[in-house]
Amino acid sequence: MESDIKLIDEAGKRLDGRKIDELREIKIEAGVLHRAEGSCYLEWGGNKVVAAVYGPREAIPKHTQDPLKAVVRARYNMAAFSVDDRKRPGPDRRSREISKVTSEALEKIVITDKFPRAAIDVNIEVLEAEAGTRCAGLTAAGVALADAGIPMKDIPVACAAGKIGSHDENGNKKGGYVVLDLGKKEDNFGDADLPIGISPRTGEIILLQMDGHLTLEEFDQALDLAIKGCKIISEIQKKALLDKYQIDLEVN
Ligand code: ADP
């Protein structure tokens, strides 16, 4: 992740005009699909993601059942048209990895022992991708699970922080800034990306991945910043759910 382009200026202003601790714009809507038990549509910068929850229902095939608890099966998929160069449809290494870490993150939050032998399916479809889709997917999944009424300890939320290089007046690379929520160019040409997922109430970390290099000090700084981002997004999640159920209450 070597940087050749100028991602941040001397005043700490980023390519898209954001400050170092500023998120891209986020919009969340709960309950957008009628055939799913719970669903969510989320826009986060240039990312557009739908999450749909089905279940709890009997896990099939039977050998996937756990007699003591439900299995949470997240499936992350990027649409072929979600990126500039058409993406080859179907699962690949990256989408399998994201599905796995998302399933593991959700299993830490869903109260699975209420539904022995069941499966809870969480489908995450990325319609447009512009960096940070695993965080967008996990955040949307949290809202969709809450919309489905699945018992959870909390509503999971995710956000990344990272490091982007800065340049001196001669254009030579020097140092870098730890920043919140990398955009596409920052992800491509930055030095590091640290996506995390948390339970916002307890602060428990349910997902943590890292790409690139950070010193220990930068890691701590990035972690703190990402947690701050998660807490802001958590409020947007709650508002989306309140908005939906408020309308339902008013109509009925
Ligand atoms: P995340 O989306 O969670 O940041 P990555 O760091 O793996 O995950 O991907 C960063 C970005 O790279 C994605 O959001 C997407 O915009 C782009 N990208 C990922 N996979 C592909 C692909 N197969 N073709 C084109 N662009 C891709």
C-alpha cells in the first residue's frame, strides 16, 4: 500500500475534503425488503449495501445443525456491477473471508442458545463498492437482525481507521496521518487499513483485521478513532430502527 499520490494536505484536509476524524456520509434505512424477516439498506460514502435476514429456521443440511445453539451464516456478495471493472460473479477468496469473519462477529452478539438446531441466514449484497464494504455489510447486518427481532446482546457496528501518507513541499513522502474511514483512493494508496466491529454498549471487539503497516502507537490511535466512528454510526443505526417502528406505530 505505497502512496505516490497526495492524499492529505498540510492542513490535514483529505482528498474529498474531510478532516482526519470525519466519516463519509452515512444513510441507513431499516425494513426495505418484504420477504425477509428483517432487512436494511445502507449508503456509506459511495458504498451501497443491502442486508437481509432469514430465520431462525431449521438448519439444512442437518449435519450443519448445532444441538445447543443456532448457527449464524453470513454471506457477503459483491454484485458484478458494483465496481468499475466488472467483477467476476460468484464467491471468491475475498468474499469467503468476509463472510467468515462477519459470521463469527455476529455469533458473538446474537443470543444463539435460544434457537438450537436453527440457522440464521444473513445475506449481504454489495450493489456499489467504494472501500469499507465489510464494515458497511456488518453495520447493515446489525440493523437487519434487529429489524428481524432476533435477540441480541447489542446491535453490532463496524468502522475502519487507517493511515495515509503525507508529503513535504517537494512532493517527497514523509510520515503520515491516522485517519477515520478510508475512501477508495486512500484505501488503494494509503499505508494501512484497520477495520473493526464492536458491540457499542460493552465495547467488546467482535472483528479486527489489518492491512498494511502501523507502529504500536499508530495502532492504538487508529483503534481509538475507529471505536469513536463506531459509536457515531451506532446512533445512526438506532435512529433508522426508531424511524421505521415509529412509522409502523403511527400507521397501525
Ligand atoms: P473493504 O471493501 O472491506 O474495504 P477490501 O479492502 O478488500 O475490502 O476492498 C477495498 C475496495 O476494493 C472495495 O470496497 C472495492 O471498492 C474494491 N474491490 C474489492 N474487490 C474488488 C474486485 N474484485 N474488483 C474491483 N474492485 C474491488
